[in-house]
Amino acid sequence: MAKHLTERDIEKILGAIDGWQGKLTWDSLCDAVIKQIGKRPTRQSLNANTRIKQAFLDKKARLKGDFQETKTPPSLAIAGQRIKRLEEENARLKAENSRLLEQYVVWQYNAYRHGMSEEKLNASLPVIDREASS
């Protein structure tokens, strides 16, 4: 019996589904993610997770309706560079967002610990008199 899936495992499985090409089955997905998550999940554990199940069904529907050939961009090299750049930007923004969420949790705890009310936290910034400070 497979252990419960962690959030990291779920993200890796969703990534595998996003990049899937060819026929998609639960068994083929279970086999494909062994290296990424270090164990072979069961079909039932994948199907029990709503995010994975919905991504699986959506991808299967897209693959089923994907009979027409995709048009090749005028310059495949430029398109490849753009994709690579966007993937790197996406990874960077995900990491940045994660760091900001961690910082928010620290601030939230410290505000609670020092008895700051939500009203004080949401107070407007003071107006700066530019003429007096020059």
C-alpha cells in the first residue's frame, strides 16, 4: 500500500501530467512518477486526490481531442528560447512567491505576539511633506 502523498509529491505528479505525451492511463502515470517521488503510487491514491484526478481527466480529454497537427512556429529556435525563458521565469516567480508567503507567516506571528490589531496593521502610511523635508 502506498503512503500518503505529500504536497511536493502532488506537485511533481501534476508536472508529469502537464508534460504528458501519448496515451495516458493511471498505470502508465504511476510507473512514470516512480523516479520523481521515490515510490510507486497506487491508482487509488492518485484518484483520491482531487487535483490529480481533475488534471488527469482534463489532460486525457485534451489528448483525445488533439487529432489535428499543431502548426510549427516560423522560427523553432526562437520559440524554444522563449519557452525556456518563460519556464525559468515561472520557476523563479514560484520560488519568490514561496519566500514571500514564508515571510508573511513570520510577520503574522510577530504581529500576533506583540498584540498588534488588524486595524493598526492596515493603517495608511503617513503623508510626507516634501517641501518641509528639503
